Amino acid sequence: MFSPNPDVEEIPQSIFYFGTLSTAKGVDVLCEIFNSLIETFPKATLHIIGKGEGYWQHICKPILTNKAMQASTYYGAKNNAELPEVLQQASLCIFPSKNENFALVFEEAMALQKPIIVSNINAAKEIIDHKKNGYLANTTQDYIKFASTLLENPELRLTIGKEARKKVMENFTKENMTHKTISYYKEILNN
């Protein structure tokens, strides 16, 4: 399902987030990041997908400046059948989560060849090779710097996106993960 579709047109300078809207997922931080980015990139847009309309209304909207709010779209929750086509429009995805176990949203965005910027947390370090197939951010300023670099450089977005898909296809397909899990259990049983 999460395969690049060249027939879907990218929205120029679009930043997407998908997942649950909450403070733990860093959506409030994303709003602050976008407030800064829109000052440098006045045509940038923010696209938020996921359950949490109350969070959007009461936490996110008050954080966004008027200019940022006018350039933001909240889609609500989307089912898995709709999600890939909507996400295919992204220039990049940002996930400023405070912690994750093994975030499928990272792999889904990467499988669509989208460059991603994520928090430098343990789960992300298992998936992202910094500056090769995504970016690991430690601070709000890191997010702004990495997003600016990607928004200014379409060739870099394409290169990072292709490397992201390659990493997912080599390491995180269902078949690959099943094989690794079975091999791990066999190794334990043999010892």
C-alpha cells in the first residue's frame, strides 16, 4: 500500500504529520517549528492527519500564528486505504515525538520515498541513518535547519527519499521482519 505513486502531484513546500495528535507525539512542537518555517518559506503549508480534533482545536490552533494557521490544514483521521495517496503529496514529513516504541509512521513515510525529520530517540536511531535516509533532530532549531535544507533542495529531498525507501524495503518489510524474528527465536532455542 505504501508505494510511491508518480501520478500524485506533490504540494510544493508541504510539511506533513500523521499519527495521533498529542503532546507526547510533539504536535505542539511541530506548530512552533512551522511558525518559524513560514517566515522563511511564505508558501509553505502544514498538513496534519490523525485523530485528536480537540487537541488540534485547543492546543495547536492557539500556538500557530495567524499566518501559520492560514497555511495549515487539519484532515482528521484517515483510514489506511486513503492515507498513502494523501501522504504522497508531501514534500517532507516531521515527527517530533518525545518517545516511540517502533513507529510505523516512520516506515510508512519512508516507504513512500518521503524525507522525514524525527526526534533523536532510540526507536528512530534504529530506523534512520542520519542525513542518509532521514534526519534526527535534538532541538527545535535542528528541525528548522533540516526542514529548511530540504525545502530549499528538491534534489536532496529526492535522494533522501529514495534512500529512505531502500532502507525500508531492505529491512522492514513484513517478510523480512518475519524472517528476522524466526531466526532470532531459533538462535535462542539453539543456545
